[in-house]
Amino acid sequence: MTIQEWKNQGNFFQYKGHSIFYRDEGQGDTLLLIHGFPTASWDWWKIWPTLTKSYRVIALDMIGFGFSDKPTDYQYSILDQANIHEALLQQLNIDTCHILAHDYGDTVTQELLARFNEKTLKFNIDSICLLNGGLFPEVHKPKLIQKLLISPVGFVFGALTSKKRLKANFDAIFGQNTPPSSQEIDEFWNLIMHNKGKRIMHKLIRYMSERRQHRTRWVGALQQSSVPLRLINGGSDPISGAHMAHRYQELVPTPDVVALPEIGHYPQTEAPELVLKSYLAFVN
């Protein structure tokens, strides 16, 4: 599915005066999908048709990503992205959902779970399944481009980002036998470029600092969770692969981890059938 076809099947809602893109399809229990950095909800397209047969599936492009607005004068934060998800579910009158998240979306989910544990969240969480992401900042291994983007001159490196550089970075984080196709690279790039997204990449990347700042809260959310948790982990991911899964097993009580040793940072793109099998076995 192209990103244009994906967009054509979605809608927009308003948040703080900005347009936020979302998809809402299917019937049954609600399943909220939360995407990663630097891409968008289109990341889920390979598993979307199967999930919508059994669930009402909802996914948005967080502010600064994909087809949503990308204001330059904006305080991007994980806390705000969590607020956006609360706002959409409230608008759709949804009071309970399952969550499947990836990468940056894992961190948003950790914040939502912290609120749920505190009984301040506006909806109930039935279950959480996490794909590769920086759950524990002490073992997160950012790529050079991420370090450059978060540096004081990050805006320069954001402006210099090119499709060629994106391809090199994605080739390095995908599994050796499951590299992104040229079409996928084109679509990932077009999602970043939409609404001039290069201008704000250095602002979005600040989530890496937030992970350190809120580590106690966000790791604690997983450790204190009464919600069923599963981690599906692509072990070949140099950023948050097998080493992240190992840390998860050390820190999270009775850890439920599904290892995909040959898969990289984008399991839902690289191995959609394996992700579906592991996810549906968990949630059912």
C-alpha cells in the first residue's frame, strides 16, 4: 500500500489548533497502534488488514510525523504525544483498548501506562505489546545520525538529511536478510518530507533526553504494571535488539519476550507474519 492510499483512507482531527491524521477501521475490541521515529502510522500497513478483521484498529500520526502538522514553533515531547492519544480516544468515545507500539511509540506507551497505574489515564488499557524501542536508556545505542541530531547543531544535520542517508541508516538497522525495499525507502522518505518535516527532526529527537529524565517513571511503569505485557524483539537491531530484550528480562517481573533473532529494528515491516502470529497469540 502506498502512503497516498493510506492517507486516502484516513481522517484528521484538531489538537491545539493543529491537524492530526489518523486511521480508524474494523470492528471489535479496540487496538491502538503507536508508531516510531522518524516514520508514521503507515509503518503498520502490512499487518493492518489482518488486525482489522478482528479489532477496531486506530493509529494516528503523532504531531511532527507523517501526514500530521509539523509546526516549527512547538514544544515536542513524549508527554504531549501521550496527550494526543488521550484526546483522540476521548473524541471517539473509546474507554478501553489494547496497545501495540514500536520505537518512539514504546516510550509514549510507557507514559500512558504510568498514567494508568496512577489512575489518571482517561481510558483503560487491556494489554500492551511492545516492539523494538529504547525502553531502558542505559542500554539504548543511538546511531550517529541520532547523536548528531540531538547535538547543539542538530538543526544543520536535520537540514542535510537526504534519502540516500536515510537508506544507509535503515539498511544498518534492518535485519541482514530483511532489508527495506527501494519503494519502502521512497515512502519513508516522503513521509518525512511531507509538510517539510526535515525542519523539525532535531526537535523530535529530544525524546532521547526525555527518556533519561523520566527513566524512573517510565521503567517503573513497566515494573509496576498490572496490565499484561509482551515484548516482541528483533534481535539483530543494533539500536534496541537482543541487548534491550536482555535488559527487559532483568528488570521486568515475569517477562514475556518473543525473540526474532534474524530481524532488525522494524519487525512489523521486516517480518509481519511473525509479528502477527506472536501478537495474536498474546492478545487472544
